[in-house]
Amino acid sequence: MNLDRNQPALIVRDRVFQIIVGEPDVYQHSFGGGAVSLDPAISQEALRHVFTLDLSDARLGFEGAAAGLLPLLYCFESAGRVQYSYSEERGLEILEMTDYPLDPDFPYPDYPRDFPVFPVRLEEVNYDDFNEVIGSYAYSANLEYREDAVFDPWTHCYVIAVPCEKYGVSLWGEDGDAEMVEAAFAIDLNTRAVTADQGCS
């Protein structure tokens, strides 16, 4: 299939996958889930559960005998960057979190704590120019302008969640969705630490 800019994508090494929401895979990849409340000493905010990756899927490129499920979490209220590690044994550990002011009406009033849950399927995308694929998404296209970020699909697996009607929920509200603001996740293929951020044009 060809890349659909209006659907979420996963990029790892030289492979690009469209994330098809609402269609089951042989693996336990999914969209949505319950929000994770943070320690009040860290923040009053909650991390929304955007995707779950089944680490046993060899296409994801994780080193060693990966097992278990990895939740991809993001704080939409602050739209800042959060880094964390997660394991089923130790749970969630926040490594770093941008301390932006919390706006209770952002992204929009009555923002849902939990996202509906749907299975997802990964379908590999055919492409002629890898740089063109990278340039299709604001997150990866704009990383070159940020001193603290490097796009390296040989050391990280990237998941880019663009606004999509199949989620059954608006990520950013009418204006943000119209501008195709992204929630993006960079997962270290060795440590499995996650850096979650947003991308906008």
C-alpha cells in the first residue's frame, strides 16, 4: 500500500508501516485505553493512553527477546515532552517531563480521560524516497530544527499519531485536528525508553 498521511504510521529502520485502526493483527497492538495519573509530586496531569505495542512483533526491531506490551502515553493538557520507561514488573517511571503550565480547557473542555480501545493492524508501506516519507509528518520533518532531538530510525522505533476519525475521539480539538497536530513517540530499540512529544507544522 501507499502512505496515507491521514492515518497514523510506524517507522523503524528502513521500514514504514501504516497503522490501521479498527482491524485486528496477529499481535496485540491497539489504540486507546485508560489514562495514567501521575504522582502529584510530579504533576497534576494525566498521561493519555494512545497506543499499545506488542513487543513480541519482530517487525518492530527491538533488540533481544522482547516480550510484553508497551503503552505509548502522552500528556495532551501540556503538549510538552515526557520521557519514561515502562515494564510490566516495575510499572511506569517518569524520567523527564516538560513543566508547562496546565490549561484545564486544553486541548478542549471536558477532554476525555480514557480513549476508546480498538485493535490495530500494521501494514507495510511501499515507498520510493524515504526522505519523502519522513517529510510527510511534521514531527520527523521538523526535528532538524530542534537541538535536542535526532531522527534515527536505526536506533529508535517511531509512532506518529495524526488526528484520525477512526480513533473515535478528537486528540486536539477542532482546530488542532484540522492543522494535523501529531502526538509522536520515539522508542529506544535497546532500552525501550519512550520519548513522547508533539509535532505541528
